[in-house]
Amino acid sequence: MRVKKMPALALIVAAAGLSLTACGSGDGSSASANTSASTTASGSSTGGQGSTSGSSSSGSSGSSGSSKGSELSAKTQTSTSSSMCKTDHLAFSASASGTKNEIVVNLKNTGSSKCSMHGFPGVQLVGPDGLGDTGPDAARTDASASTVTIGPGEETRFLVRYIPDTSGSGKKYTRLSVTPPNEKVSEIVNLNGLAFTIAASSGNAPDVYVDPVGYHVGSGK
């Protein structure tokens, strides 16, 4: 059997081709693997930083905003908190205003903490024969009301104005039933020497008017 011999040059060329093919394949796979790994690692690292940064920033900002909001709310409530004045913690009295046909009704805080009032008091006329001898309610004036805050021992006031009867057939009232603003409990105030007589009428008395609380006398509230 005869064996054909391949020329030496052909063997060299074939070997060189196989070497180049193997080398190119290896570099391509390695570069692809390195690129994929690098991209994956970079993406994972960037995503982690973004997630961590976003979560941290959002959480910190939200917590700070909530904390500041709560603090502001607490300060606002502290600065504006003041209970409404109750009838049981007020002392009532009447005095002359220095103007004809006007009476000042004084409300003194007998409680242990400050309290506030806003608006018109209720005022009903009471005759000399007791609580059953009641007259009409005083009508409100068009004066503007403001909030008044009084501390323990301090006073606020309001004015009652009336038009005296000149017919000789009017009704005399010696007391007032006073209900502080936003209250339901009334208190009887004796007028003593300030008792007055107005024309007899029904319903709201057109001859008696009441101002909102907050009338100032000297340095009073």
C-alpha cells in the first residue's frame, strides 16, 4: 500500500490557519464575557446607588417635613389655645358708663386660667318680681365683635343702651339675665340704682340694645 506524502508547505499553511481560528474564537468569547460581566456589574452598582440614594433622600426629606409640620402644629395650638369663658367662672356686675342711658356690664374671670370670649352676650330684662317677671331680649347693635382674652382676675365688659319711657306707662326693670357669648347658662345681674323704665313691648325690645364684649374702660380689657 502506497502512502501519499503531503508537501511540507501545505502542512505549515494548514497549521497556521487552525491557530488563527482558535485564537480569534478565544479572544471573541473572552471579550464578550468581559463586556457582559462589566455591563452587569456596572448596571447593578448604578441601580443600587440610585435605589439607595433615592430611598435615603426621600425618607430623610419626608421625615424632616413631617417633623417640622408637627412642630409647627404644636406651636400653633399652644399659641392659640384658650378655653371659652364659662358662666361658672365669671363674676357679673353692673356700673354706670358715664353716659346717660348706658349701663356697663362687667365680667370678671374668677377661674385659675385665661379664657376667651367672642361676640354678643344674651341679655334679657328682668323685673322686680323675680325670675318670672321677665321682659324682652335686648337687640344687638351693628358693632363689630372681636375676640377678648382675660386672665385670672381680669375683666371684660359690654354696654347696654336703652331709651327711657316718657309715656308714664312703661315697665321698670331692676335686673338683667346675662348669658356670655357661646354659653347656655345665664346669670342674674342686679342693677341696683341703675334700674330703668322703658316702653312696654313684646319680642326683641327696640328700646334696649347690647354691644359685643370688649368695651374698654381705662386700662381694662
